[in-house]
Amino acid sequence: MLFYFAALLAAAVILIISQPGKESNRWATFFVSCASIGGLVDTAEALGWELAAFLLELANHTLTPYGALIFCIVYSELFRTRARTILKFVLLLPVVLLAVLFFAWGREIHYMPLLVFVAPYYLASCALLVAAFAKERDRRKKTNRLMTLFIIAPSLLAALLFINVGRAIDPAFSFFSYIAGFIGYSLFAGVLLAFLSGSGVLGVKLRLERDPLESAIEAVSSGTALLNHTIKNEIGKISLSADNIKSTLLRDVRPEPDIPSAAVEEQLQIIANSAQHMLAMVTRIHGQTQEIVLLERPHRLADIAEACVRHHMPMFAERGIFAQIVRKADPEVMCDAVHLQEVLGNLLRNAAEAIRPGAGGDIRIVLAPAKRGGVTITVRDNGRGIPKRQLDRVLEPFYTTKGRGGNFGLGLTYCYQVMQQSGGSLRIESAEGEGTAVSLYFPGNKVTSMHRPD
């Protein structure tokens, strides 16, 4: 039993270390920790610590299903923030009631009333995992949701059957030999899938939204930060030295007869310009690969979209592009307006550049309710579209379809990062010659209010 405790506690530690700022990880850590303390009950009883043994068993039997259900509620992204807060308190009431009753009944666990409480919690948890998988449209997140379902649901159902149903029928039923196999399965499957998928599951971290693209972004960020530091220092030295040489030559030194001073100045200016260009490029790359920190506040998506369209109107006019906002919904969402405006700006520039100048281009920014709850804001153009062979790679750092030296292939990567940090997702649909649609999805728990569309 101590091994059972140690294994689950280790899993809980990995969960919280992998992504401590993520609410779903914190609740996963809570419920796995509560499950692990069941392994201490026998030890407490053997030491004669009757009260401690009772409290450990009570916490194990009541807080584990509560933690599992709240984890699934948060993870599924099917509930708004207010609804989740209410559910956390409401679902805790039966836990408190059972604790009071079991204390009143002589500090003894009664398994039949416990089963009445536990069964709906575990069954609802599994149902939410299934619903989260079924409603997910993002291909990467859908794969991770499926793996999470396969890892967690069997152990929850096994706990319900062998611990709660078994003990309700026979209080002396020895469940450990049965449940240990399922716990081992979950731990083994979590580690195995994390390595085989290359994406992590709840992390393996057990990290729910972890995928290969995020790993690539992290690698780029850390490598680029170090490279930027070195290059920036060296460019600064080159630029300063060029300026000093230029000043010295013009003030103190007469050039040789066969080297006109204008030619010397021109060459030094080329060096200075090149250094400045490299410095600007490094600064831009660093700015788009460092960690994004969001300051979320309630904002109307329509206001942000309108500001973006106004800002890009000169470019639209120059290219003969008609841009409009279509409001099928008018939501207010929790977001970072500065980063979201930059995301939309990237998408609008990409859309404009995909349309041949003077070709009668059309760009639509569509605000609409999402089928799975929440809302989407979609930038749709009638440009050249993205070839199918390139579509799966456009979110990769430094990959670009534009074929221009001035483009670093980081715009969509940045957009993806912002939406991931926002708890949403980014989806791209495109066909060559038919245009592109990029959808930003905000889950229901990010929607603070819904106004009537104009």
C-alpha cells in the first residue's frame, strides 16, 4: 500500500511541476493526491492511529471523486467561469454532509451512502471526458483528449466498481488487488503515450494541451534567447566601431589619393546599415519567441476587430480590398486586448498579402457562436489559399509560405501561442485557389457576457 501511495504521489508531483499555472493541472494534482492517501490507511491502523486512519480513509473516499469531477469540469471547457465557480462549492456540499454523518455514526465509513454519493461523481467525470473529446475540433487537442480519456476513465470506473460497489456489497471486500492493476495501467499508459506521441498527456507531465508544436516553440524560444544575446552584443560592437572609424577618418585622417573619402564613407555606411538591419531582425525575432504573458480583462471582440480593421484600412485601400465585420454574435470575453489585436493584425496582413493587388479582394471578420459552446472570431479571405502539403506546417516556427527574405515565419506561431495561453485554440482551413479561413476559438468559460448583434 505504501508503494501505491508513493506512485500516485509521484504522479501528482509531476503534474503540478509540469504546468503549475494551469487550473486543470492543479485539480488533477489534487484528485491524484487524494487518491494516493488511501495507501496510508493500513499503515496508520497498524500504528494504532485510529483517528488518523479514519480521516485518511474519509478524505480518500470523498475528496477523490470530488477532485476528479472538478478536474473534468475544468478540463472539458464546457462551462463558463461563473458556472465552474458555483459548481466547485455546490459539489463540495455532499462531501461535507458525508463527513458529518460518518463522524456522527461513530467515525465509521458506511459504504452504501458513500456509493450513492460517489457513483454520480465518477460517472459524470467519465461523461465529461467523453464530451470533451467528442466536441473538440482542433486535431492536436483532440488527440490529447483521447489519450486523457483512455488513461483516466478506466481507473475511475474501476475505483467505482471494485472499491465502492464492492464495499457496498461486502464491507470486508479486498479491493486492492483489483484496483492496483488499473492504477498501474494508468501510470504506465501515461508515461508510454507521452513518449510515443511526443506530445505529453497532461504533461507527463500529464499536461492536457501539450503537443509537438509547443515543444518546438519552447526549443526555439530558449535557443533564440541565447543566440540573440550573443549576436546582439556583437552587432553592437560592430555598429559602434564603424561609427568611431567613420568619425575618426572624417576628422583626423586624410585618405590616400587613390581612395576617395566618399568611397570610404560609403563602405563604412554599408557596415553600419548592415549592423542596424541585423539588430532590428534579432530584436523582432526575440520579441516573437519569448514567453507570452497575458493580462486578461473583459473586452468586446467587436471593438477589438473594429480597431484592427481601421488600423489596416490604408493597406486595404492600396490593394483594392473590401473588409467587413460580420456579427453573428457580439460577445465579451476574457482576453488580453493588446495581444489579441496583434493576433488579428497578423491574420489581416496575411489575408491581404494572399490577395493579388487589384483583384477585387474580400476579407471578412466573422464573430459567431461556436457549436461546442464559446465563440469564434474568423478571418476569411478569397486569396490564393495554402497548398495542402504546406497546411500542416504553417504554424511551425520559421516556416513561411511567402518566400520573402523579410518574413521570418513567426506570425502564425505567435498567434497560436497567444490562443493557447488564452485557453482557446487556433484553426486554419484553406484550399489552393479558394482562400483561407483562420478561426480563433474562445471556450465558454472565457465568455463573460453576450450582447445583441447590431
